[in-house]
Amino acid sequence: MMADLTVLVMDSMQSLIPDAQVTLGKQSVKTRADGKAVFTPVVGKLIVTCEGYKKQTRSIDKITKDSLILIALKHAKIKVKPTSSYVRGTEIKIRGTGSISADVRYSKARTMATADMVYAEEEVAMETVMDADPSMAVVGYGYSGKKEVVSNAISAGKLTAGEVNDFARWNYWQHVLGETHKQYIDDWRILAQDRYVVQVTNRNGYPFANIPVNLIDAQGNTLYQAVTDNTGKAELWNNLTNGRKAKGTIKANGERTKGESLRVIVNGKKYSAKPFSEGCNAIVLDEACEAQDGVDVFFIFDATGSMGDELRYLQAEMRDVIARAEAATGGLSIRTGAVVYRDHVDQYLTRISRLTSRMSTTQAFIDKQEANGGGDFPEAIPEALMAALNSAGWDENARTRIAFLILDAPCHTDSATIALLHEQILNAAAVGVRIVPVVCSGLDKSGELLMRSIALATNGTSFFLTDDSGIGETHLKPTTDSLKVEHLNDMLVRTIVEFSYMPDCTGHWNEEQISQVDEHFIPNPFDTKDLSPEEITEKDSPSTLYLLDITGKLIMVYQGRLEDAGDAQLSKLRYQLSTGIYFVKAFYDGEWHTKKMLVH
């Protein structure tokens, strides 16, 4: 029996094309999410059509042993017809195979137009307003003296993912280190276990961002450096990359037995430090509150060939995230940038687009990337981090600095590469760049441990793409007690808001951001539990309350009733809390119950 004939449809950038119409003889099917269409082998004319692409025809004169035919479609040009003078925010109509509205966002308001084409003074980007067929998203670029070309692309909101926030599941993370992933620790020589948390506020309870905090031993040697985040907290680690050299031992639950006493340095003053198992180290500075408006958002892309199954979709998601970020954060000053990387044997190692307030520049850079090269499984992650940290142009005064690390493979494991990786992780923590890995199809369990460890070391969180979208190859299922599946673009925007929210120093709340939290963030990302389901069944009662901050971190567990929880009750704990948004959770009647709190 002859094998099926598979037609694989790609574009000129080797990105897979779903929903293309493929006809062979009397058989006619659409390509799946992986760009494939399967036929019973016959002779005849093979015709491939897809909106936004030129039709391609090929004759199948005889049936051969070949079971795979590759078809590369070229983009069709769609003319932009001006209806009036074009200024920022003008809505235009795209005419061609279909009609769609697009919001034209020019970096300069003035453009020139002829009878049937748009010209621009410099590179510009158009972002689609999806009020037509959602499969037809339009993105275009104009160049001085050149005609505008608008090509078809995939729309956002297709990729799905789940968040694994190990700060919120701290006890479960000890289970991961001690049991399920113990055999992989030596691969990366990273152990995020001996944790110290420092909370820095002023006397009025307002959190301080960007305060350097050093963890030191009894001899004054620096063990870890970090800076406080938007909630005023710094995450520090003892022996993250050097093994367990401190006196005392680590228990399975992450607690350390009595041994060496450590200290922290804040603004030149030394304070005694207790490990997280004993609580948060609260430090009060006699200084005025200063909340900066800057937010730096950076994207680090693996652009090797194995990313080809998802890169086009990721590009669409990033366009959507960039477009929504400023409004979602209540009008903060957003800067974006990106770096793409491959491996040492490829055409390039890294390419970078520095942080800029012109988000169209970042969009254009991301959109023109294509997946190629790589060859072996590991890629140049340390070099990509080094390029991002040293060349992106970070604002040291921004209230948050986020780097989304989007990849499907870990780095090499030779000693030189591991040493460089450790150096970049420590550098990121020291300058307050919070790394958020976005794991695509192909990563293994050892790589999962690395990504989650990087997130913890730099005060980030982890995203894992899922198979729910039907896009790409099989995705790794992370080891966790529960995984809430969401759309990736929504998760990224949510994270930007969570990592950038700060209370107004005047004592007034930003109602727009609070409403964002109300609408989008409950019950996510707090639909999680710090204990395993079995432990909750045996130990928890309705009187056990869990207090989490806006980023999903478990702050403390205390006794009370959810219905009685309020600002007055939390004010008793105020010496340990900064002004901000908190969530109290209780597990009873077989489900979690959540209540939002404003502490001021």
C-alpha cells in the first residue's frame, strides 16, 4: 500500500502557513496549523492558494516514492488606497483579495500620497484593527521614496500558555528540586533554594524601587546582589551557583538549619538577615517616595531553525503586546527593544534593536526575523543575555526592567558556557532585569529546570506554551501542581502590568490600573496554591489564609477568616507590608476564594 502524499506549505521566510487551500485532482483540503495537507497519491495538477499570497501550481505527472512535497508561497502585494490626507491614527481600507480596516500609526504625522499608493517620510508601521476576517492581519512598512507594501500575517491571540510562578508555589518548588528534577541540577550548577527576601519602604509604607541590596556573609564577602522591584522587594540567594558552602544544611522544605548568620547592605548600612523560611526582612528608610514612570520591556528571541513552527505566531503576539502595553500600564513611559540569537556556527550570533520609545522600530525589527540555522540542540543563550544586558541601553531609573526570553532549547553545558551563563544571570539580578522565560516546543525537563531557575534568580516568572492552540510541535508539560491555560499575549501584557504597578506617592490610587487588576487578574494568576492538593486536604481549614502580592508571590500564611479580612486586619501586619495591592486567598469547600486588598 502506497504511503500518503504530504504537502508542506511555507512562505519565503520558511514559516509554516496554516489554512492554505491545497487541491490535487479532485481532492481539496486546507493545511493544518503545522502547514501540512495530506492526500491520497494521484497524478494531476497541484494548486495551492492562500489569501495574501500568490497562487502556485505544480504538475504531478507520476506517482513517485516521495511522500513529501514542499511548496513556498510568495507574498502578494496589496495596494493601499488613500482616501484623505494621512495623519497619525488614520483608518484606511486595504483592497485586494479582501477588505480590512487598519489603524495607521506613523512615527511622523505627515505623509505623502499618490492616486493609489501611500508614501512615508521614514520607516513606519501599520497595526491592524481586527474588524474583518481575523485570519487576515495586515502589517506593512513604508520607506522614503518607496511604495507601501502591505502583506498578510497571522493575527495575535492564537498561542496558548500557562504560567509557573515558583515564588507563589515555593513549597512545591522544594519538591521539584528535591525529587522530580534533582538529577538535572548538576547540568547547570544552579540551585535556587537558600532564599532571602528584603522589603524596603519609607516611613509611610511606600515601596522603593531600584534600591541596591547586597547579601553578605560574616566576613563581609558579597554573596548576591539585587535591586528592589516595583513592590519594594529584592530577591537574594545564598550559593546560587557555587554549591552549598555556607555552614548549616538545607532541609527538603527549603529551611536552613542553624549555621552561618548572613547580613544585607542597604544604602551603605548593614542589617541582620533571616532566610525566607523565617519571613521577610523589612527595612524602613527615612526618605521621600519617588515613583519613576519608565518601563523597559525587552524581547530575546531564539531565531534558529527549530523555532520555525512558531516564530510567525510569536511575531504576531509580540506586535499585539507592544501595542497594548502603554495603555495597560495606565500611560507609563514604555520603551521596547529586542535581540535575536542563533549559535556560533550560524550566519550571525546576535542581532539587536536597542530600547526605544518608538515601538514601531521594535515591531519592524521583530517582524523581519526568520528562523534558520542552529543545527544542534543547544543554542547561544549566554551570549544573547550578554548582548541584551550590555547593549540594550537599560534605564537604571525605570520602575521595572523586563526581558522575555523566548526559546525552545537550552544552552551548551561545557564549563566555559556554564560560567558565562552564571555571570549573565548574576549580572541581570544585580541591575534588576527580570527575566521571564517563554518556553516553546522542544525543550526537555533539564531545560525546564534551567528556565525556572533563571526566573527565580532574577525575580521573574516562567511561561510554557501548551498544545491547546494546535500550533507547533508537542510542548513540554511543566512539573507543577496546576497549570492555568491562557492566551500568551494576554499573559505577557498582564505580567508587564504586574511588574510595573506602584502606588502613587501622594496617596492616591491609579484607578485605571486598579480596574485592570479587577478585570483581568482575578482569579489569575492567583488561581494557584503553595501546597500540593493532598496537603491542602489534610492540613488546611477555612481559617488558614494566604497573603500574596500583585506579582503572585506568597508573602505569608496567617490565621483568620476570609470574610473578615479587610484593610483594618491587614494594617496589623503593616510593618511587614508596603503600600500596594494584595490578595488574600483561602481554600475551602473544594475551591479557592480570593479577596483583593488595598494597603496604604
